[in-house]
Amino acid sequence: MALSNPAAKLCHWILTDGRRCDSVLELMGGLAAQMRAYLRVDRVWTGTRLLHPQTAAYVWIWEDGQPDVERKLTYIRFAMVRQRDSPVLRLEHGEPRVRFSLAGDQGLELPDVCALWDRNYTDLYGLPFTMRGEWAGGFTWATRAPGGFDDTAIAIFDAIQPALSAVVESLARDLVMAALLRTYLGRDAGDRVVHGQVQRGDSQSLRAVVWFSDLRGFTRLSVQLGRARTLALLNDVFEVMVRVIESEGGQVLKFMGDGVLGVFTAAPSDPSGRAACRAARRAASSLRAELSALSERREAAGLTTPEVGLGLHFGDVSYGNIGAPGRLDFTVIGSAVNLASRIQDLCKPLGQPVLASAEVAAGEGGAWSSAGAQALRGVAEPVELFVPVLG
């Protein structure tokens, strides 16, 4: 069936080629190119709220002749933005559409609109972005055309809004799903699940440094602190651990009470794991420094910070999905994981914040001192452990 008008042709493009776009920015740029056959669009702004642990909203801006912009708004920043009058805030407050024209001296009370007039824009038109009928954000189109948008352009914007909302909703949900999986599973594990590694038992063998850390005396301290302060303490310590692990290319796979399981994966081209061992050692050094700074801040507020014990071991692990059909975990298992846990158990009795196996010490190549051969629970023969001489 032939499409007889620009709005129908644009809706068709949105629901066909547009649905194949990988990102909102790609969609906005492609749509702007299609629209320019019928009207002049020089800037497209799209923003939406998101369900995300750190990010309250995303903003995407396509502008002719300018680099594409993707901006994440934290919850604090989002709250600040919503205190200032803007075209999108008016859409959130129930206006079905907004329009401002330079020729009519409109929008001069809005900083965002004035900024466009200062850059030779002449007209701005906005519509709400809805998810399942509920307000979730907005679209605005702006032009530098001397006469602004004509009635045909406005009719096109109104006509394509439902199709555009549907496709942006799909892209936004994909973005949320990927972000949530990375947040709850870890960066690499989340990406693997997003890309289809979801079947129980689907795993692969890797060589990696296993990081197993635990707070000493946490059970006793949690009784003293109470629930709220205990949660605050865990969040403070875990934030430090995640930061130092990820800064060196590792990833945190799970939190286990007051413990953290992380891995530094060896590249296939480096089966000895030298780079992974070095990264783990640097992260261990950073952990000591950052925990010391955290302890000072908490002590200044009259709060106690427990010491952390860290066990490191390099070996083979199985990395993938394990669990029941209705409840899976993406993690690492194997004797290397167990050994790292047993090594960590000896941090307290040996009075050391960090202990590592010979495999880590030999692979890393830095300065280490021997803690002697130690009996590990569940391990038949004593294992020589090493203490890094941390800078």
C-alpha cells in the first residue's frame, strides 16, 4: 500500500528502519535525516526517566553539525534540574505540547529556550514521551529556519509522536535491562547475559585471580551498630572495594554478607596471568590506602571501621550460570575459588590484611615475603602463603 503523506512515511520509517537502530542517538539522527526531506530540523532533544540504581534520567541530543550528546543525570542532578522551569518540566506538569517562537519573543523566561535563541534558533516544539500511557520524558525539535516551523511541520510532529514513543521506549528498556544486569551481576557477567548466555550450565573455563575479602569482627560490630549503621558501613566499605577492583580491570561478582568475591581474568594471550596478578596486587594496595582514608573519616564522625582480610589465588575457574531453573547465579566456581576463600580465612590468625598463594606471588613479580607453609581447611597439604610488600 502506497504511503501518501510525509507523516505516514515517517511513521513507517520509525517502525521499520528505526526499530533496527541500536541507540536513541542513532534513531534521532536517522529520523532527522528523514524529516529533512519535508521540513528543516536542526536539533532533536530526547529525555527520559529510567529505573537505574545511579542514574535517574538520560538525555540525548542530536544537533546538525555537532557531536552527538548522551548525558546521564544522577538523582541529585535530576532533582536540581526539575526545580527550574523548562519545556520538558511543563510537559511533565500536564501540558500536552509546548511551543516557543523567537519571532513572538516567547520562552524568554526559560533559560534553556533563551540559550537556543542565543544560538540563532527560531522555533522549538515539544511533546511528551510516554511509556504505557504514563509520562516518562519528552521530545523537542528546534529549527534555525527564518520562519520557524509551519503548520505542516507541527502536524508531522504530532502524528509521529506515538510511533516514536514506542520505539524509544523499547530502546530505553534495553538500556535499563543492560544497566541493571551489569549492576547486579557485574560488568562482564551482565553483558554476557544480555547477549544470550542464560542457559543453566552454560559456562566456560578461565584463568583468573580470585579475590576473596571479608570484614573482620563484623558480626560482633553489627550487633553494636544496629541495622541502619550496619548497612551504612557495608555500603561505605563495598563502595571502596568495587572502585579499586574495577579501576584495575577486575569485576565484582557478588557480595556475600560482609564478603566480596571478585576476579581479575587473564587474557588468552597471557595464560601465566602476569597482568591479572599485577592488577590484583595494585588493587590490594589501593584498597589498603582507601580503607585507611575511610577509617579516618568515619573515626572523625565517631564511627568504627573494621579491618578487612583479603585472600588472592590464581588458577582455573568455571565461569557461568549455576543454580536452579528458576533461580540462576552467574559466578565462578572451582577449587581456585575455594582456595582463595581458605587463604582469606588465615588473614586474621596470621595478623595480615592480605595473603596470596605462590601462584599470585610468582606471576606478579613484585616484592613479597613468605608467611610460611600453612594448613588450609579442606586442603590436604600445607600451602605456602605470601604477604605483599605494599607501597
